[in-house]
Amino acid sequence: MGLDETIKIHYSSLSPGQKKVATFYIDRPQEAALLTAFQIGKQVGVSETTVIRLAYALGFSGYSELQQALRKDWLSPKQNIYEGSPSEEKQMDDNYFIHQVIQREQTILQHVKEQINTEDIWQVVDVLIHSDRVYIGGFGSSYAAAYWLFYALKQMRDNVVISNPTGFMTEDICDLTANSVAIIFSFPRYRQDTVQSAKMAKERGSKVIGITDRALSPLGQLADMTFTSAEKDTVDSHSIASIISLLDMLLAGMRIRDRERISKRQQHLEQLYTEQQLFLE
């Protein structure tokens, strides 16, 4: 029995929210096959729990089994056309999903390009150049992007500090001034310490720049300026590629407007690297 038929049999017994999700599966199977329960819930306007409960209501052991059934149904017509060995069919399946991931990233990057305000980029560039201290906060899964910025920024200027991935130190926030800036990352699931660190930075008079998925995320509502990675997107809202691209814009702007100071710092660093024999090449 295919997934469509399974849904039709159980449809009348589903809750209103589950019916919305079931309709999404029938109407947009290609998209649903690549999304998480959280992302489908966001698309449809229901909770992640509702999506998971639909899987149980349809007789599956969980959301993962439901997704496997959907992918099998959706790919079957394509695989029937392709008459090859089992290994060749698997290769086609694998190539399809690789293509979808690349296409998804391209779409997200295009959306980021469309929503970027050039004036905002240059405003943040100037803040990063002239601030007496830069605090970078990122907790949990948001720490990866935060550390990438921290490492790159340390090559370009001094007085840059970063949070611990498990939380922030009050002492780091305490050192911020009205001439400092806090760049804070926040992506679902949103953490309490993200909001707390942003509030404390604002209390110190520091400018808070939020990098998050939505303007109305908890951090987005607090930040003085917000950059979003998925405001228009209906797919994965945690694209690390889009976030790094955004940060690259800021760093490129700094290299243009603060070229002389950055050059001197990097020359000094290279001298220290050579003395320490830090790198192989």
C-alpha cells in the first residue's frame, strides 16, 4: 500500500493539524521528502509534535519510517523508468539526494543575496573596525559559525573574545562598554542564554548584532541590527553556507576599509608564526 492510499484510509480520523500535514505530503511530496518534522510543521503552521504524531496515526513506528515510505513512493516511478542493476538504482537514488542538497543551498544563497541591504553591511563593517571590543556569542549548534567568525576576526583586529559553546561568562559581558559590539548567533532550537547575553550586552550600552534565521526570532527582536539566513526560505533554515557567506561579506568590507591596520597585524602574526614554526609550509 502506498503512502497516499494509507493517508486516504486514515484521513477522516486525523486531527485538523494532522490533516494539514497529510495534505502537504500528498500535494508536495518532493519537498516533504527532504524536510525535517520541524521544517514541515513550520511550512504547514503546526507544531513539530503534530507532524510526528501523524506518523503514529498512520501506523508507522515513527517519523523516520514515514519519510522512508514517502521517499520510496516518490522515487519508484523514476526508478521503474531506469532499467539497471540494483547497484545502479542505488547510485541514481544517492545522486538525486546529493543534487537536491546542492540545489537547496543555491536557493538559500540566492535568497540571502536578495534580502541583504548593502548599507547595513557597511554599517556593521564600520562598527567592527571602530569598536573597542568585539564579543561573539554562539551556544550549542550556533557555536560553529561563531567560532569561524572569531578565528577570522582575530586575524584582523585585537580585543575579540568568544563565548563558551555551553554558555556565556558574565565576566566577558562585564568588560563590554558603550563603544563595544556583541555579535550573537541564534538558530533553532533557541536557547535561553542567547537572550540573556544579548540583554546584558544591551544593558552595558553595547550594540547588539543578531545573526539568526528569522527577524522575529527571540534574538532578532532584541538585536539593534539583525541579519537573517532563512527569512524567505521554505527549506532548511540552518544552512551553514549562507551564514558563512554573510560573514564573508563583513570581513571583505573590513579588508577594504581598514586595509592598512589589518595588513600590519597580519604581518606581525606571520612573523610570530614563523618564529614558532606553527605551520608545515
